[in-house]
Amino acid sequence: MKIFFFIRSLDIGGSQRQLTMLARGLAQRGHEVVVAVLYSGYAMERTLNESEIRIISLEKRGRWDVAGPLLRLRRHFTQERPDIVYSFLSTQTTLTALLLPPSLPTRLVFGIRAGAMELDRYDRLSSLMYKLEAWLSWRADLVIVNARALRSDAVARGLPPDRIAVVPNGIDTQAMRPDPAGGRDMRRAWGLDDSHFVIGMVARLDPMKDHSTFLAAASAFASAHPSARFVCVGDGAPGYRAEMEALARSNGVEDRVIWVGEASATSAVYSAFDICTLSSSFGEGFPNVVGESMACGTPVVATDVGDVALIVGEHGEVVPPGRGDLLSAGWGRMRERIARDGAALQADIRTRIVEQYDLKTSVERTEQVLMVLCSGRTMAGVAAHQP
């Protein structure tokens, strides 16, 4: 197959990392892979260049630079004539549905990575694209979601249920593995040592990640555990970051919270945490950080969003979203489990990801559904390839 991926950029992020790994995996299996981006010059492009995967820049210069990039995208569709166009995220799925010429034999795949969005938390353009994605879904030959929860949400939004396949994210368990030495180095870089109990969250500063609940939980937990420190890895809009920093001060934990900013989610980062947490209140499907942390042997305490409960199974703690008191209590229970089970718990956590969510499995599942689609068989044949 010739597969044409389309995404906003290859900046650091969960969807970007999944696309990059998927593109490499499919290329290694003999398929021709092209990746188009609206904005170029970001970190993950290097990974694809090393794999000799062609990257097409649509040379978008800013939010209101519209006509030129869209004309270039349509021209590339015609010139490349791929078997499949696989677009990631709402803006790209919407643009592809509008611009892919119906005369081409190309099959269109929507890649949906988020659902149950609270649109009033975002600007009008983002909200419009999310709505248009559902309205234009009749143009899609296949919709791939990365979580069972997203399938239910997609159907509720009006996407065609007989064209939806679930392919969970894949975790590169060779790259994501326990790294005790790297973890100690990372702690030193943050001004921490082995005497601290470190609870970390890898998440962009965005309303869906609900850092306010994380900070409320930090305040409750810190009062009972003086050695606790809280590390936020990720960045976002300066105004939103300032708001969260002010909230940390008002919660009395400004000297306990470390704002790391943008960083690659490497095994050293996860290995520096005693607990990896996720406080999201909506929008999640398969949060990469949950799988990556577990692959590194780091226990997870997270809110019950998307497929989190399915991913962690009995090996983590899952609490309702929006409740800092319950998140703090979950950290306390996990701290007791770590003290009791130690290395055995870490080994079990990693084994679950290796056996259930390894990258190779995700690439193979994606290849299967795309080949069924290209073969001209019915959508029921595609839907049969469910995890």
C-alpha cells in the first residue's frame, strides 16, 4: 500500500509520537509511507528522516495562512495518488474530507484520538472543526479510534458505527523500559534525590488535563507526606501556565511543585517518578503516558477517562475525575502497594504492557484493517479486526 499520513505537525505530543512510530512500522513492513504536515521544523521529523520516510511540508506560516497550504494539499493528493489517506485529529480529518478529490480511488481514513470534548473550554475554530468532523464523516471509508471508549463516543456523535475500528496505541517497549540510573540523573536535574517521594505528570498544560485537580490533590497529599514532591512535565499557553502556577501558590504547594516544561517523555523521566499520575477530566482515549509509564515499571494512579481502567487493570489505581481528594487517596494506596510489593509490582506492570499493548501489535492491527479496506471487502470485514 501507499499510505499518506496527514497531521498538523510533528511536534512533541502523544498523537505525533503514535503517528511517527506507526509510519516507521508500516514502512518497515514494506509499505510506501508519506507524511504531510501543515507546519514543519519540529523534533519528530528527524525520526522519520532517519527511516527515509518522505515528509511533505505544506508550508503553513500562521493560523490565517490558509489558501496556499490547502491548495498544496489538494495538489499532493492528485500527484501522489495514494491508496490511503490517513488523517490524524479533527482539523486534519475535516480538511481531508473537504479536499480529497472524489474522483480518486484513494480510501479516506479518519484517525480519532480524543472524544467527549468540553468544547466551551476551547476557541471557536477548534470547536467548529470537532463538529465538522462528525458532519463530514460520511466521506470517510474507515474511522480508526485508539480506545473502546472513543468508539462509543464517536457513535454518539453521529459517526457511522459500521465503519469504526478500534486499534489501541502501541508502546515501544524497547525504548520505554526501566532506567534506574537515568531516573536518578533526572531527579538530580530537578533538585531531588532518593529521599523524596516523587509524583509526576507528563501532560501538556491544557484544560482537558485538569492540572487544577492535580494541584488540589498535591495539597492534600503534601500535608500528610512531607517528603512528597510533584513534577509537571509539559508546557502550554503562557497565560494558562501562569494561572496554574498561581493556583499552586494558593494551594500552598508552590515550593513542592516543579514545572519542568517541554521535554521528551523518555524512560528516564518515567523512571524518576515513584508514581506517574494523570488527572484528565475529559477528552482522553488511550493516554500514551499511562502505557509508557507502565512499560518503564512505574505505577500509575489516574482518573477514569477513556480506556485508562482497561489499560492499567488491577495493577494501578483509577479514581473519578475532578476529585482531588480521591486522587490524593489513590496516591496513598499506591504508596502502600509500592512499599509492600516493590519490584514484583514493577515487573507485573511492565509485563502487562509488553503483552497487551506492544508497538508491534498496534502496527500489525493497523496494517490488517488498512489492507482489508484496500481489498474492497465490506466494512464488516474491517470491523471484525477488533482487539
